[in-house]
Amino acid sequence: MDNYSQQDVWLEIQAENVKNAAEYLHENNVSRRDEVEVHENSEGFWISDPSGTILRVNPGK
């Protein structure tokens, strides 16, 4: 896209229980990256992998 200074790929992980997923990730030293983008009224949250790839953890469907 011409109007963006860089290209990003953001991936989504769907979890049946977002609260349990957050606790598991925290216990395994995976930091949340909620500063990436605010999603009001959403259970989901952002994390990144060791190489910096942004991942969105959302409730499963």
C-alpha cells in the first residue's frame, strides 16, 4: 500500500478461553503488547513472538 511507510503482517490466534490463554502466556514469559492497537470492548489482546511478529489473541468462534 502506497500510503504506509512499512508493510506488516499481523496474525490471529483464536482461544476458547481468552482469560486462560492470557494466564498461560504470562506464566511462560510472553509479554502482552496492548499498546499496538486499542480494541474497546474486546476480550482479545496483543502479543509478539521472539522475532517481533505481532499476534492478536481473540476469542474462538
